[in-house]
Amino acid sequence: MLNEKITAALNDQIELEANSSATYLAMASWCDKEGLGGCAQFFYAQSDEEREHMLKIVHYMNEMDGHAIIPAQKLPQSEYDSIQEVFKMVYAQERHVTQSIHSLLNLSQEANDHATILFLQWYVAEQREEEALMREILDKMKLIGTGGQSLYYIDKELDKINKNRLAAEAAADPSAPVA
């Protein structure tokens, strides 16, 4: 059974994951509007992933005889000045989510809640991967630059990441769609 502090913190995390999903969906829509199909597909997948993260917490809380509260979502930003701005925001958002997971882990350790500590380990590893990916994308954007053709190359780089993601998912789950 989850204590009140852990329950409240996990419900806060549900809200954070839900808002992240909505933010990525808004970014995907903006990218579609701007003709950045590779970037759009990347953000659609990110939105789905954040929703899955939220659902994992919902299921965990219900399994642990807690009560997951599904929050209203904040209206995400829907206009951006550049794809570089979008990815800088994404990196900051992922770092915020990481800090939130670490705070949850600290709270769970203080409460000697071993089940929640174990549950959160997956999120720690996932956030490490997410931050590394966003840094890699930002580094590539710096190399590509902001010249006239940069959007084309940035979009192609994101398309490669999408294909690699699909291939990794197919290797892990043979029933997953392939690129």
C-alpha cells in the first residue's frame, strides 16, 4: 500500500507525463504544418511514449491499492520560432522530468517503500536515455547550422532516428511494425 506522500507525488508525476505527452503532440502538429515530416513523426512517437509512461504509473498505483488521479491537461504551446527552439524546450522538459523522478525516488527511499523504489528504476534508466538522445539531436543541429538547407538535413536526421527506433522496437517485439 502506498502512503499519502507517495500517492500525491505519483499523481503529480502522472500529470507531468500527461502534459509532456500533450506538449509533444502539439510539437508534432507544428512540425507537420511546417513540412517537417521526420520531426513530426519523432514527436508523435514521443507523445505516445509519454502517455505510456503515464499509464505505467496509473497501473502501478492501482496495483498497489492506491488511487491514480487523471488530471486535466494544460494547453501546450502550439507555435514556435524554429525547430531548434523546439528541441531546446524538449531538452529542458526532459531534464525537468528527470528531476521529478529523482525526487520521487528520494521520497520513496525516505519512506522505505521498496516496491516504489524498484518501480522507479525503470524511469531512471529511461530518463537517462531520453536526455542523451535530446543532447545528441541538439549537437547534430549545431553541426548542421541554421542556413537555408538546414531544415532539410535536420528533418532527415530525425527520420533516421525514427527508423532506428522502429528497428529496435521490431527487434524487441517481432509483432511491431517495421520501417
